[in-house]
Amino acid sequence: MLKQLIIFLFCIISLLKPLIAEDYHSERYKYHVKLIDDWGLEVDARKKKVSMVHPEKLVTINVIGFYYPDTITANGLQKRRMGSIYDGWMNIFERSGTEKENNNAAVEESYIALYTKHQIDDKLKINEKMVAEYYYVRDQNAYVISLETYKEDWPSVQKTFKRLVKSFWVGEGDKPMPVISRKELPVGIENTQQGVSAENRRFIEANPELQKLLVKQWEYSINLDPLGFVDPVIYKDVLYAASSDKLIAIKMDTGKEIWSFQISSPLDLPLVIQNDVLYFKKNEPESALYAVIAGTGNILYKVPLSGRTSALSYINKTIFLVQNQSLVALDPSTGRELWKKDYEANRRFYPIGKKGKVVFIKNNDVVVVCNPKNGDVLWQKKIGGFPLYSPVVHENKVIVSYEKQLPIKQSFISAYNLETGAHIWSFKNRMDKIDFIKPPVISTDYMFIPLEIQELNTKTNIKLLTAFDVKNGDVIWQLNSELNFAKFLPPLVTEKYLFLGDSRDESFHVLDLVTGEKVPHMFDDNQTGSIKDLFYFTTYKSSILKWIKVDGETNIACYR
């Protein structure tokens, strides 16, 4: 009995033994990596290359060291190998390494690329071979970690490969502590592009220098159909925008085109970018979700989408959309459907999310919050009116603007607790008729809404730009204006300023967030042409971008 127990315990311990075990140190190239237990090990005579071979599957992981007397970059190393070893392969993904990845490996820089190639075996069967490579550079040394396998074995070894990559570092002695640097932008539900809030898409963490003359830095001519315009995104100093016939990537510093992707018809939903992949939906010649590698413009995948859909949202490392009346969750790496639930969701309003929750509109008057992992409803609230715009999430609040018939049509805005659905505050005025002209936009502390009040006694209309305290719904200031907000583009708010753009001309209005006072500013653009219309605008870091229509032609202009 004791012998059987010992054998049983030995088996359990064997099963629990980690896949990554023994530490390997290359004295010549000064790198460390934990070898994979139970895999075959091959080390070349010069100790330049370490190979680990799966005992059953056609999978090989290589760790290679190089010495370069001249300066080389991680991206330069990738280009060399792509032009020699992977000539004839398809480069389907590449990106620069993150600061976190560089710190973990104790290197100056890193780069990642993924290649694929179709091969025919002796039985005339077509197999797809895949190679993933990590490139690292420190001083005069460079390193490559590669995974070679076939597509069918890729999912089973991916986690093991990631653990090995995480164990790799360069140096002597004990592994250094990671360098703590400035806070990086969060990955996942918070941002669809650098500095932009996914659940409050017109709040951008930018800081244009309005105190000085804003000079045009570059201009890009774009073929644009107003009916097919979708909001652009800016990511890692690259502008991604759609024209009537192509998707383009433009360098923010120079305005030079990096790549373009031909589309047969205008897109109908905003672009979403996350983890170096650009997502968009195209309706013609067939409705499909596209995932494009942001760095190259190459298609990562394309999956069909049937029926009408809402705009896309990236929440909790998942793509969400309303398809017909169902809330759908998709795997962003493959486009595969994870789950789908018919909630009678309204596709006019895109899902939003924060803190591990997805918020969407059901029917015409119900706010629903569900679990992003399985779609289970956490709470739902009947608001008693028809939503005007997609909800906005701010910290622990879900903010919904809607209208009721009382008996005259009235606009309201209410805040609910994101965790429980409990009502926090509402803004309403039953004495006069109120219309929200544009969707609310929220900064760190304030919410701004252009609205129009019709005084029932005098029958006069008053246009007010109203600033609210997001915490309690109190009015902070109101600006009485003769401006026709209905002709304005949706407001945009940065850390300091509120931007208003008139679509009928090129005029810009900039207000201080706290006081509502006008902020002086001046553009020096030397624009020629008789008819100027502001089509769209956005900000990024210290730049302001305008989509300007002049004599029927549209140009993207960058000022700073």
C-alpha cells in the first residue's frame, strides 16, 4: 500500500513539474534562458545557437546569439533575416517591442515578426508552416528567439514559447530589476488609440500649444465621400484614415504615406486599433470584419459578418459589436466568435466597457451591463426614454442621454453606478423644452453638452453650451451663444481645452474647461481656394489635424 502511495505521489509531482526548468547561460553571448523540460536539446560547438525540439511534434525553438562590429537595430536584424532566410515567405505580422518587453529582457530594443509559408509534402498535401521570431539588441550583440512549427501545432505550443521568451534576458550575474519608467498607456478596454478613451471617444489626452502660432506642417490630399466618412485613429505616431477607395497610414511627423490598402467601397463604421492590429468592417462586395497589421497594411484575417452591425469596440481583450439584435464577442487574434446572445440589443448604439464590464442598449429604453467573458447580465435598468447617443462610461458611472415625451419632447441625462445600476444623479428641466444638439463629451472632471432651451412662456430659443460636474450633475457654467450648434462637428475635449468646429467654414472655437472663457489661438495655413469647409478635426500630442474641403477637394492638414 505504501509503495503504491509513493508511486502515486511521484506521478502527481511529475505532472506538476513546470515545463520551463533548467537555466541555460551563454558565456560568449551573455544571455540566459530557461530550457524546456523533456524537449530535445542541441547546442552548436561555438555555443552560438541553442535548439529545443519537441519530442512528438514538428516544433523547434531556437535561441541564437550574434555579434556585430557595426551598429545594428532590432528592426534592421529583422529586415536582414526576412530578406535572406525568409525570402519567399509571407510576413503577416510585425511590431516594435514594448518598453516592458525590453526591460524584461534587459535589452536596448526589441522587435517581433511572424512569417508563414505553404509547403507540399510527399503526399501532395499542402501544409502551412509558421515561424515567430523575437529580435533583441544590446551593445554589439543581437539575439533571435524563433519558433518553427506547422499551423495545426501552433495553439498547443504558443504558451510554452511565451514562457520561454519571458525567461530570456541578457547580462551577467543576477537578473536586474525591471526599470520603472513613465506610465504606459493601458492595453485593452481603456484605449482604442494612444491618448483616446474608448468609452468616451472624443476625449483625447493631448496638449496643443495654443499660445503660439499654429503653423501647417504638412498636407495630404484625400478622395473623400462625405457619406462614407469614418473616424480615423492615431497610434504610435501614425494616422490611420479611410478615403472613398483606400485605407491609408500616414506618418504624423512628415505626412508621408507609409502604406495604403485598397477598398472597393467606403467604410461605414469607425476604425479600431489595438495591439498593433487595425480592425474595420467593410460591406461590399460582402460584409466582413478585417484585421490588418498596422505596421505593414497586410491582412491578418478576414471573417464574414452577416446582417447589420453596430460600431466595433475593443473591451477586455475582446472585440464586441451588436449584430442584428445580438451582442457578439469575437476573438481579436482570429475573428472567431467566442459567444453570441440575443438580448434584443439596439445596433444604433455601440457597446462600451470598463472595469471588466460591457454596457449596451437593449430595445429602445433599457441600459444593460454584462460580463464580457460570457455575456451574463449583471444588471439592467429601464430609463423610461429613448437614448439619443451611445452611453459613456466615466470612472464608476454609466452616463446616458435620452428623451421623453412629457407631453412635449424633453431631453434628459442620467448617471448610474457601473457596479450596481443604482441611480446617482439626473439633469432635467420640466419647465422648458430642452434638446441636446450633440452627444456629451467628458473630460477628467467635467461633462460638456451643446443644448437648446425653448422657453415655453416666451417661445424663444436659447443656445447654451453647458458644463456639468460629472460627480453630481451640477451645472458649472453655461455659455449663451449665437452659434448654430446643429452645424457644428461633435465637440472634442483635451486635458485643458474644449474644441468646437463649425462645419460650414473653417472656424474654430476653443474654450477653457474650467471657466468656459474663449482661448485665443491662430492658424497660419496660407490656404488657397474660395470655399472652405471643416469636415472633421482631432488632436494628437501637440498637433491639431483638420479635414478641410476646399473647392470640392478634401485635404488633411496638420498644425503645430
